[in-house]
Amino acid sequence: MRSVVQRVKFALVEIENKRISEIGKGLLVLIGISHEDDGEQIEWMAKKLVNLRIFEDEKGKMNLSVLEVKGEILLISQFTLLGNCMKGRRPDFLDAAKPQKAEKFYLELAAALQRNGIKPKLGEFGKHMSITLLNDGPVTMILEK
């Protein structure tokens, strides 16, 4: 399981020019599910996301979590995070989970985030989405388990 986490001032997702989800201050999380993932990674990722101290405190130090700043999470499934670009000019996606498994784990991660204190806003699995965000910092992290 691999995620790209961006601290944002806002983020929104649209499908066919229709806004389906949006957040204010918080985290935009792009999540890729691997064919090797067995579900054990879900709770770890949820806890890591809600407790990761990447928001600034009153002294300007990255010392606060999305929970502590009462932020939001926009969770987007993105199989291309598992793309392998080592050979040729076109990536292969052999490491990505099949859609049925990936969607199941994506929804389980959303539920785990909620159990850990933040009900995420979601994209729509398997759809072509347009995402608009204002990265804050910029602060971008990669988490992998």
C-alpha cells in the first residue's frame, strides 16, 4: 500500500465537471493498493495518516496532526501509484491490485480513518477524476507499508 500525502489548504474532486467531494484545510491522500497487500496495512496507514505531525504549531514547527488541527481528509484511489517505469517508455501496472480487491481495501481504509477520528471525503473508485488542490507549504510525503 502506497500513499502520496499532501498538506492542503483545500482540495476538491470533480467527475465530468460535477464536484463530488471537497475539503478545506487537511490532507489530500492518493492511495495505491498493491496486489501483495493483505489488509494488514490498512489500520497502520489509517493511524499514520491521522497522527502524522505535518501541520505547524504556534512556533512554526511541524508538530501537529490533521486530528489536532481539526482538518479533513480527501481520499482518492490511484492505481497509477503502483506503476513501474523502469523498462521502456510506458509504465506497467503489474504491481497494482485487481479492481475488486483495490476497491474493497480503499473502502476499508476509509472506514479505518473514520474509526481513528476523521471521516474522509472520497473520490469515486474507477472513475476519471479531476482534482484541484492548493498545496500548503508545499508539504508532500510518501507513505508505504
